[in-house]
Amino acid sequence: MSAASGPARRYAKALYQSAVQDKALPAVLQSVHLLQGAVDESLAAALSDPRLSRKQRATVAVNLAQAVNAPAVLKGALLALAANNRLGLLPDVLKATEELDDHAANRLRARVESAQPLTAAQRTTLEDILRKNTKANAVELEEITRPTLLGGLRVFFGGKVWDASVQGSFQSLAEHVRSSLNRLEA
């Protein structure tokens, strides 16, 4: 799981379990995804403002729920966050909820940085490699083009990094040369 705080994970777990129990998981996950796109760190900081009254926090929670047409279980979670002055945890709660679903579905999310956009064949090959090496049932790739890599790619998943970029190779070679020179001087 992510670096989400203990309270954020607890709220996410309660939300996820309630959504499963209410048979509202697909709708909750859709609303969670929409909220993730809308709630950034600066908004979360504003939601944490201690000067917001309980009524103002509840109004914000209701407005957020309405904005994404949230199912009742998610609206309830937002109101619980507001009542406990924890709306600032919302980005972490949303991420942790998504991670719980990924874990339940044995799904791996990976970020791929490449110098050029991946072709369909490259994407399929990478997904197959990740599925085989992680034993995930499904792989979802987020692709980012970074021309500074010069060639190759970097894959970030589950706290790991696979660096098969030209830039990474140059850095690795430079570190190896420095290490060899340091040993020769010693």
C-alpha cells in the first residue's frame, strides 16, 4: 500500500468494505476516480484549514459528493471525514481506496516513462513482462513521454524502478567508472 497515513488507510478500508457490502463498489470507484482528478494537494490543504466550521466542512463534503454524483456510501464517508475534521486526508483516502481495489483484483498499476510513445506491440510486451514478473492478473500502464531519456524506458511500480533508458545506462556507466577510479586511487 502507499505511504498514506494510518487514518487515511482506515477511512479507505471502511469505505471499501461498505461499498462492497452495499454492492456499490463500481459506482464508488467511478466517483473516487473523478474525485482524484478534482482534489489536488492545494485543495486538500484548504480542506484542512482549522478555521472551517463543522457546517462549512459538511457543506464542502456534500458539494464534493454532488459534483461526482457519489453513491450514498461515498457521501457518508465524505461527511465522516468532514465531521472529524479530516477532509485534508481526502487525496490519501482516495488513493488508498483505489489501492485496496487493485489488491483485491490483483491488478498492478505502473508508470512508464519513455523517450518515444510506446507502440501497441511494445505496450503488450511490457504488460506481459510485468504480469509474469509480478504475478498480477491485470496491468494498467500510465505512459509518459520524456525525450530527455534519449531512448529506452523506465517503469515505476510497487515501489520499484526498472531503468532501461539510455540516460540510466549512461548514469550507471558513469557511477561504475567513478567507483573504479576511486578503488585505483585507494
